[in-house]
Amino acid sequence: MTTLLSPDVEANPLEDARTQLASAIELLGYDDGIYQMLATPRREVTVTIPLRRDDGTVEVLVGHRVQHNFSRGPAKGGLRYSPDVTLDEVRALAMWMTWKCALLDVPYGGAKGGVRIDPRHYSQAELERVTRRYTSEISPLIGPERDIPAPDIGTDERTMAWMMDTYSVQTGHTVLGVATGKPIALGGSLGRATATSRGVVHIALAALADRGIVPAGATAAVQGFGKVGRYAARFLAEAGLRVIAVSDQYGGVADEAGLDVPALEAHVDATGSVVGFAGGDAIDGNDLLELPVDLLVPAAVEGVIHRGNAHRIQARIIVEGANGPTTPEADAVLAANGCLVAPDILANAGGVIVSYFEWVQANQAYWWSADEVELRLAERMGQAWESVSAHAARLGVPLRAAATALAVERVAQAHLLRGLYP
Ligand code: NAD
């Protein structure tokens, strides 16, 4: 994962995740045995995926599924399609899922999957074959009581429909609870598609209030305009903020007066990128991170705020829509500069909360209204913010340290109560 980094800064999400875990273990006073157990995934599988291309040639792809922990319940985590996928990246993302589920008190452990592929270069029919073969290869490991995938970078509700169908065909009956983030017509939950972004905005508004900043007219920049960034920008604008810059992997656009987000969304639907939007000036995607804004929402990939640029970040608040956008070295610089960082495992947990609601609805075959989903999401995000900020104040540590400590403690408690088998 090197996309956004200066040449001297290499992203290493697994190292970052282990550093965060080590700090939590120290804060909690646990021994090295607990660290070793939690630093290592319980189970991981690497599969090869032979793909018949539309032109008749065969290409062999590589995929992973990592299950980091099951102490509190079945594993849960997204599936990523990206040319940058590595086993270490998937391990880090699986570990963060364990903390996120524990922090939000949903009854899951953590998992993550990835296939090394750039989906933009493949047809829908090819992506369907990749998804079905990958699902078939990992099918002994997944299931509603074992491990429940969901969309992540480069995958969507269509991907989850193919996964659910492939698993169901192999099982011999329809198993709606095997994946979340499915289409509404196929057992998806109302509110799931926007849940991560709604959660990001709940946390952003709480963080603004914490810093005494009124949302109306406050400035925001959003990196990434996919499933998370797009709706985050929309909901921030609806809450009265001025979204002055957004970017995607192709470039960025900015307007000090505030971008017209619905018009920008229409431009992205028509062209596939924010680049070329007439309602703003072109900016470099990296420069977006360094704008003097009240709120910065990184919603793209890991490791974008690092030791090479942390001292140039001027945002007063960072709310992490992406997983792992800030390295531990950058965290220390941001804390010293008084920047409030709402960490990924708290800020982007809205997705897994409504995934949990989707799984509950699928298992009970009983559907909730959109209002019920959004009310329960708001309640859970609010409670999590309160408990993390109170814990941070009690311990005198940043929000990430407090959130990770709360989560690790819950996982370790579950592990110790279950005991070590044999
Ligand atoms: P996505 O594939 O829908 O969108 C990713 C966006 O990031 C795209 O707009 C892409 O162009 C952009 N991007 C990629 N590289 C970039 C770069 N170098 N600079 C600027 N933009 C870049 O993915 P997503 O589901 O929105 O996921 C984004 C992040 O949020 C990931 O870290 C993911 O793990 C995390 N996340 C997603 C969910 C979810 O429900 N989808 C939940 C929790 C966390």
C-alpha cells in the first residue's frame, strides 16, 4: 500500500495495528501472553482463483480470508477488491474489526477478506466469476454462525448477492445471514448502504460539539468519494457544514464557499470521478489533507496521514471514515498539536452496527423499518462516543488509546472467561 505516501514513508498497517494493541496491553497491565494471542489471527486462508476472462484466456488471482478472533462470537468483516491487497493488510483490517465489534458491543469477532484485483479493469461477468470462485474456496470457513462477510473497497451489494447465492447453492437452501450489505430485495437492511457514513457524521457532530464548534458554516474536507465518503459529504452538507474539498483516487475538487454536494454526486454518477466537476477548482488529492478545515474525514485507504505529512495537517478534528488512515507516529504529532482524532474503530462503526441489524433480521426473518434502524444506529453511536470520550478523560489519553483499551479489555475478558482449550 504505497499510493498516497511520499517515497520515504511506507504504509505498514499490520505494524500500526500491533503498535496500537501493544499500547492498549500496557495501559491495561496485561501480560505478554495476551498480547501474543491478540497480535496473531486465529485462522487465515490464502486461495488461488482461476478466472476465465471474457476473451477465453485464464488468469490466476490471489485471495485471502483472515479470522482474527472469535472469543465474543462469529467473525465479521468486509471483503476488499484492490490491486494493493496483501495478507498483512488483511490481517491488520481483521484485527481492527475485532476491536470495532467489541467496542460497539456487537456479538462478533473480527475478520477481513481481500482479492488482489483492480475491479475497474474487469467486466461484471468476470467479477461475478471471481466472487463465486472465491466464495466457493472459502465456503468451509464462512456462514451465519462462523464468519459473515460484507462490502469494503471495490465491492458492493451486488458482490454480496453473488456471495450469498454461491454459499446458498452449495448449502442447498437460501442462507440470508451469510453476508451483510446485500440488496434490499435480497434480505438487505434498510439503512445499511448509508450506515457507515451516518455513523461518521454522528461522531463528527459529537466531536464538533466537544470542541465548541457550531456545525453551521464549519468547514470540512473529505478524502475518498466511494460508499463511505460520498454519503459522509452529503450528510455533512445536510447538517449545515461547508464541504470545501473532496477527492478520489483520480484527483480532487475544492470550493471555499462549499461544494454543491448533490451536483457533485450527479457528476460522479455520470463520469465515475470527482475530477472535472465544474462547480469547483481542481486540487491535488494529497493537498486536501493539509487544508485548514474544522473537520477532515479520510474515507479512502490506510496510512494516508503519516510521519511525512502529520506536522502539516491543520484540521482541528479528524474523523476516520477509512480504516487505519493515521499511523501511530502521526497520531503522536496530531495529539501534540491539539488535533482531536476520532478513531476508525469508533467513527466508521456504523456499517458493522447495521450489518449486525441485517444479520439479526435475516436470522429472525423479520424486517425493521428504516426509522427503527436509524434510531438504533444513532443510539449505539451516541453511547459509544460517550463511553470512549469519558474513558479518555478518565485515563488522560487520546480517543484512540481509550477506544482500543476498552475493546481489548472486552475481548481479553471473554477469552479469559472461556479459558484456553485444551
Ligand atoms: P469504495 O471502494 O466504495 O470507495 C473508495 C474511495 O476511495 C473511492 O472514491 C476511491 O476513488 C477513493 N480512493 C482510493 N484511493 C484513493 C487515494 N489514493 N486518494 C483519494 N481517494 C482514493 O470503498 P469504501 O467502502 O467507501 O471504503 C473506504 C474506506 O472506508 C476503507 O478504508 C474501508 O475499509 C472503510 N470502511 C468501509 C465501510 C463500508 O461500509 N463500506 C465500513 C467501515 C470502514
